[in-house]
Amino acid sequence: MSQNAAKRSRDSRRRRRHVRIRKRIRGTPERPRLAVYRSLKNVEGQIIDDEAGRTLLGLSTLHKDVRGVSATKDESTSLARAREAGKRIAALAKENGIAQVVFDRGGYKYHGRIQAFAEGAREGGLDF
């Protein structure tokens, strides 16, 4: 099996998991969905109202305020940036009157950068 075929099957497995998760998770205006996407280098989060079919706000580790975060002694730079992105999206949500969200891990394991993003959002004051 070639490397591209292995990646496609890994990605297709993740997408299938995400579809299963999305059957149960739905964002409402009172409690929108916090969807997370993880690429090889970055993490992106969006707060989505599924009933209206619109993205309320979003943030990535590529954002200028998050990009400058450096590693601490206890965690790597990618984890530190994911945690900071979670804190920033929580602050943006608070400014827009959003206090509670439903967390959508996007078919990824709740581990590493996904976990750091979620913990950062909780530290920032989001309830999920």
C-alpha cells in the first residue's frame, strides 16, 4: 500500500467518525457547536449555528496573536498554540454573548492538540 493510499484511508476513517459524531451533535443559537479541525501544523476552531447554517466566528493557530506564542517548559509549541487559540476563541465568544457550546472534535481523538484546544477554551470561560 502506498503512502498516499494509507493517508486517504486514514482520512476517510476520520470523516466517517465525524459523520457518526455529527448525527448526535447539533449547534443551536443558544448553544452553538465548537467544531475543531486539525491539519499537520495547525488547529482551527469555528463556532457554528447549525439551525441558521452559519459560522458565527472562527480562529486558527495562524492568527497573528496566537502565532507568536512560544513553548513552555511543560508543553511543545504546537500544544501551547492550540491552548492559546482555545483561550482566544473563548474570549471572542464571550464578547459575542456565547457562554455555552457543544464540542465537536471532528472525528479526531480527544488527545494532544485537540485536547489542548478544548482545555484552553474551558480556561477562557466556555462551558461544554
